[in-house]
Amino acid sequence: MSYCIECGDEAEVCFCDYEKKPMDEYIKALKECTDLKCYCKKHMPER
């Protein structure tokens, strides 16, 4: 499970740089990405 970097709530989506990664690919994305940032619905960036 991952958590929002803004508030600590459960994350809905993660971004690897500017590429959006769904939570079901979180483990794979974590291995591939050095700068993985996760967000909840409230803090999800508009991209």
C-alpha cells in the first residue's frame, strides 16, 4: 500500500516523473522509477 505524499492518506495513483501509474502496477513502478510520487484523490495533480 502507498500513501499520499501531501497528506498521508491512502494513495489513488502514483506518478513516475510525468507518467501516471495505476495502483495495481505500484510494485512494478516502484522498481522502475527512482522518483515515484503517490497522491490521494484530493491532492492528485492536474496533468
